Amino acid sequence: MTKENLSKEKVTKKPKQGRGRPSQPSEARQRLLDAGLELFTEQGYKPVSTRMIAREAGVDAAMIRYYFGSKVGLFETIIRETFTPIIDQFRFSELPDGETPQLSGEELMQKLMTTYYQVMSRRPGLPRLVFQILHQQDSEAYPVFFKTTQELVHYSRKWITDVLEASDMLREDVDPARAQFSFISLMIFPLIAPPVISQQLGISHSPETISEHIKHTSKLLTQGMLKPTGRKE
């Protein structure tokens, strides 16, 4: 190749879109969120540093301070953006006074669980990370998730009382608080269960298995918690 051709190649060749060269600011932010989630779920919250996250994302570490303020700020954003669709689903299910739900109790449960599993299937390691953090009250990440947990519990309680109970779907012999606990437990446990239990029971996290689990759990809860009709007569 001649010197002239080499010179032309240097001029016309486009620079590679390397890991450290986000094409726009929003891309750098998303890279940091993705890298943070990956490292947190693989190694836990405490061992991961901002330098590790920036290196994994391929951007300057200063971008963490710019977008999130700190490592815990980045973690808070991950948690908030993950759980907001689930909390919103609880909130959207609320009804104005005097209105009756258009869906049956079982359909409402399926809709909520479907939203939860759709969100979590894109972040399969997050439920276990959350479970770890809730047992590490000395971690700076603990208050972040505790606040999100409070909001999730608050709206799930309102969903039980303001939708199911107020619409006369809930059986009279069912305690709303225990109904709430059962619903959350059955929805969350499959994603935090030790792998050995899932393997022994032949349960995977494939879309088909999750779909069957949603149907099974909603039917189980419906028959145990709701009146036979599922609707107010």
C-alpha cells in the first residue's frame, strides 16, 4: 500500500465506537446503570467500587458523580427504575369510590405478577441482591431499598384493601394483612429460591415456566383468598 493510500485511509477511516466512547450522554448513563447492575448482582454491593463500574461501562468514573452523585446514588436509580413499573401497576389498579373492577380478582393478580416477572426477567440477579442487602442493615444501600420496600408494601396493601376488599372480592375469613403477605411471598420466592431447590423441583426461569407459575399462583391465591365469583354480585 502506497504512502498516499495510507494517508487517505487515516483521513477517511472512522474511529471505532469503543467502550469508552459513548455516542451521546444518555448512552453513558445507561452503560453505567447496566454495568452497576451486573457487578452488584455478581459480587454484591459492598465489594464493588465506582472505578470498577466505570471500567466495566467503558466510561470515565467522573460520569458516576455527574449522573448519580455517588455509588449509592447509582444503586438507588437502579432500584427505583426497576421497581417503579411494579409499584405503578399496583397504583393503576386502584379504583375511584363506587367503581367496580373490570377484571376478576384472578385476572388482576395475573396482571400484577406478569408485570413483576417481565421486569425481573431482565434483571435475574437483582432479587437475590435485594435479599442480601435486606440482611445487611449496616450497608449504605440498606436505607435505599428499605424506602422502596415501604412504598411497595404500602401500595400492595392499598390494592388488597381498596380493590379486593372494597369490591367485595376478598373472603370474610381472610385477613387482608396476611393476604398481602401471601401474595408478595408467592410472587417473590421463585426468584430468590436457592438453585438447588429449583433444580430438585424441576423449576426453571424460562418464559414458559414463569407463565405457568403465574397461572398456578393466581389460581391458588384466588381459590384461597377470594370469593368464588371473584366479583361483587
